[in-house]
Amino acid sequence: YDSTWESSDEFMLDGSPHVFAWAKNDHLGFEILYIHRGVVRKYRPDFLVRLANGDMLVLETKGQDTEQDQVKRQYLDEWVNAVNEHGGFGHWKWAVAKKPGEIRDILIEKGISS
């Protein structure tokens, strides 16, 4: 983990009945290209989570919310919508935990909704 906050989130991911499996997005190659201020950049969300209901969750932990973070989320939302529209890669969702402990509520919400 990269921080105490991520360590806490990993503990919640391990213990949640809404999580089937998860991985820290480190060296997995999962990146979403986005453009910020005319420059193409790569966004690497923190976690990929297979929920118990079969959905995939792209999960980011972020204490600050910069203009660049908002741009990343716009591209993530477009990516999730495109993958879901395609239909061949399962159903995907995304969420951002903006404070420690919020991941518990995110997992409950995303784990029971389709």
C-alpha cells in the first residue's frame, strides 16, 4: 500500500462480504488515457474490485479534489459507460473514496446495486 489510508481500505476490501476479489492497481497495466491542459496523460486508479454481485468496481482513494482529478473522473466515467455499452466485458462501476472509512459505504452501495 502507498499510505495508511490505503492500508485501511485494503483491510476493508479483505473483510467485506460485498467483495469477491480485489487487486491493487500496481503494475497491472490498467490505465485510462485522458487529456489535461492539452497533454495526453495516463490515469491509474488505485484498486480494481470484483464485487460479490459479479460487477467490477474501479476504486480510487483521493483526499484532495483538484481540477485534474475531476478531468480524470470524466474520462473514467466515459470509459465505464463505453465498456458497459459494449457489453462484452461484464458490468463496470466506479467510485472515489474522499475520506478514510468511506470505502465501507461505497462497497455496500455498489455491491447491492446493479
